[in-house]
Amino acid sequence: MKHLVLFILVTTYCRLHEACEKNRVILHNELGPGRLLQFHCVSNDDDLGTQTLAFNASPYIISFHDELLRVTRWTCLLRQGANMEYFYQIQAYKAGDRFIPKCGQIRVWTAKLDGIYFFKKP
């Protein structure tokens, strides 16, 4: 009796970042009614320009993957006040080891009148 043996070779592969959920920096304006939050965020390769976020508006979300050859960094200059005279620069995101990209990282920044609040979800 002959047995037929069938081997199925399954190859699994994915493109760069395909299996990696994007990281996110989330900005909230909780300064108060009528108060605007102005921000200018830049990374190694991207400059988002100056943006404005109204009080209690939907948050501004920056989605991205970590770079493999350089440490991914996002910095944002936050401004508020009648003439945008109050400002603070934050390092909104900094990746860890550049050869092991992180996936699904969340950094939440909330501007309030008494300060800037930060939440990190690893």
C-alpha cells in the first residue's frame, strides 16, 4: 500500500511595518471656552506646520511608524494666550532602541490652564 504524503509549504511574510500598528501622539485643548491651543509639531522628516485646536474640539492625532535607521522623535511647540504669549516645547514622542521599532504606542498631551498633562500608554 502506497501512501501519498503531501507537504504544504506556507510562507508568511510582511512588508515593513505591515504588522505594526502605528504609534500616535494625541493633543487635547482643555484650556477653557474661547481659548485656542496653537501648536507646531516636527519630527525627523515631517513638519506639520502651525495648527490651531479649539477648546474641547476633537483631538489632533499624529500617526506614524518608528524609523529603523534613526531614533524617531516628535517635538511640539505649544502656545496659548491672547497673543500666543505663553508657550512650552514638549518632546511629544521619542522611540527607544532604533533597531526594535515600537508598535501601537500612544502619547496623550492635554493643555489646561494650570499646566500640560501627559499620559503614556506603552
